[in-house]
Amino acid sequence: MGKKKLKRFAEIASFANVIQPNDRYPVTDHPHKGNWNRAFFRNDRPIVLEMGCGKGEYTLALARKYPGQNFIGIDIKGERLWKGANQALEEGIDNAAFLRIQAERINYFFGPAEVSGIWITFPDPQPRQSRQKKRLTSPRFLERYAGILRPDSPIHLKTDSTELYEYTLEVVRGGGHTLHYHTADLYEKGNVDEPLIKAIQTHYENIFRAEGIPIKYLRFSLNTPHSHG
């Protein structure tokens, strides 16, 4: 591991806006579960998550745009999180935080109806059939989200992967969830009512667009208020 990486790992451990559990595979609830507003943000604003946030571009852009909401970027890669967390500290963005965990563990960190929205931006499409369960829009993950989301909260997916986009449409329709909007080509044909969906573009998104790959987008909400993950 390079010196720069080691330095960042040391720094991130001291960042006030990063929660980094000691246990990589927690099996007990974190003290913040159900208490994020009181214990961490010290306000009662809605909490929105970004799953697999990478360097935190979306988390930070949303936090800047919506000061009346709290945003938490989730990723397991510490070096990526360092970038977003460091920028948030430099800019004094106090409504953005970062949580270094595996996506599968979210139910140990958030309580029922604690979250008011989820963004999934350019996740690993996990193309192999055998890894379908790992897709962040698989029924397995939707069940986890149902355990932490308020009823009717939006889930946004932005992806370059046609396979993941079509798979998610199938999962949403097959699960009886509410599909609010979808487009297979956001920039050429998309007519979205949320300008930030186009205005915020991640590092990978710019690369895909430069290569002429259409960006897909869909927004849906879960019809499973009885579920608990």
C-alpha cells in the first residue's frame, strides 16, 4: 500500500464526518441506528442515502443544493470516501456525512423509517447471473431498503448498464412497486422533473457520455411498508 493511501486512511479515521466501524462485518446494531438525527446531525431534517457513493460527488452536490436535508454517502472504499469527506470539511458542508460499510450491512446502521430517500449512482452492474443478489436493486436489497425507508420514499437509479436498467425495471414491476419515471437515454430523450438528475454528473458518468454510452435513469418507490430487513 502506497504512502499516500496510508496517510489518507489515517486521516479519514480522524474525520468528524466519517463513521467507520472497527468491525468490517458487524452483526450487531450500531449506536447511531435510529438515532442519526439526534446523535449525529443534531437536527430533525430528512436523511437521504447514496449507496456506493465513491468519491462522494453526488452526496456533496445534493447536500449543497438541499441544505434542509441530511445526506449520507455509503461506500466500503476508504480512499474514495476520503476525497468526498475531505472536500465536505474544506467547504464546511455540515449536512453531509460518510459511512464506510458494505452495502449489505445497512440494516445494522439505520432504523425503520429513518431514511427518506436513496440514490444509487453507477453501481457495479454485477453482470454475471450468479451475482444477481449483489445488485443494489435486487429483491434482496429492496427488502433491506424497505426496513429503513419511510413509506413512499423515492429510490433513484442512474446507470450506464442496459442490463442493470432492464433488470431493475423487471424487479420493480414484478415486486408490485411504484415506478414513477424511467428513461433509457436520459440526456437525449429524458424529460425529468428533477433538474439535478442531469445537472450532477459523476466522474464515471462523464467518461460514459464521452464514449457515447446512453445514461439510463429510473425512479421508483417500494410498496412494502410491512417489510422489515
